[in-house]
Amino acid sequence: IGTTQVGTSTVTSAGTQTYTGNLTVTSTAGTATFTTSNSAIEIKGTTTLNSHATFVAGAGNLIFTGLVSIANKDLTVSSSAVATLTAGITGSTGNVNIAATTRTDVDGDVSLTGAGNIEIDRAVISGRSVSTNGGNVVFDGAVTLDVGGVTVSTGALTTGSISFNSTLNGNQTLALTAGTGN
């Protein structure tokens, strides 16, 4: 199982897209878009963005089993039923935007070392952290603190804000750090 390199601007399929090894996105168009007809997209290895990437699964699930490294590139999941982040996301100033109609399973840390923004729909967070250093963190839809303590931070000395745009559920500890933001 090797690495799949995607240098094109679109990958479209009527059925499921499965990448059994690592995925490296290097679209010369600036953004690579992966689209299915309401079927799953699953990347079983690590995902590395050397260009922006958009995933469109419609009513299908999106599963990132390995670590997703975005650096300064944007990761957008414009539609999915359930989005799963098993090993989490790392980056710097790239933005993360995950849309899910059912839920987003945050089973790994989402950690941006720069001022990238994070927006996650219907997050179910399992004892992980969601953090940026100066960007904003926005949770759309109900958030569930599943197991273990959860940390959400925009940095202690930055202007990033944390927003919960719906209910917050669960009996777990939640630590919030928004610096000079809201």
C-alpha cells in the first residue's frame, strides 16, 4: 500500500472512493475536489495537503482514518452524513470547515499552530482538543462531549473567538481559552 498523489482539480465517482494508503493532494489548479454521488469517501492512511482540498460526499460518510496535515492549505468538507476524524488534523494557517448532516466524530486533536479558522458541524468530541493560535473556532449544530475532558482554545494571548451556535451536551469537563476574543 503506497501513496496516492492527486494533482488534478477533480476526482469524481458514482460510487465510493477508497484510498487504502496515504493520500497527497497537489492540485496545480489550487484546489482539488473529491466528489461522490452520495457515497462514502475513505482515506485509510495519512492525508497531506499541498493544495486546498474539498470533499463532497453528499449523503455518504467521509472517513479520515490517518492524520490529516493541512499546513497553510484549506480543508473543506462541503457535504457528508457523518464525518470522522480518527487521528485528527494538524496545520498552521490553513482553514478547516467540516459540514455533516448527522455528526462529526472528533476522535483526534484538531490543532492549528497559526491563525487558521476551524468550523465543525454537529461535533461529537471524544476527550480531544480543538485549537488554533489566533483563529476562530465555530461549532455549528449541537455539540456532544462524548468521553473524557475536552479543550477548546484560540490561544491565551490572541483575538480568536469560540462560538457554540447550538446546544452543548455531555457530562465531561470542558476547558475554554479564548484570549482576548469571545
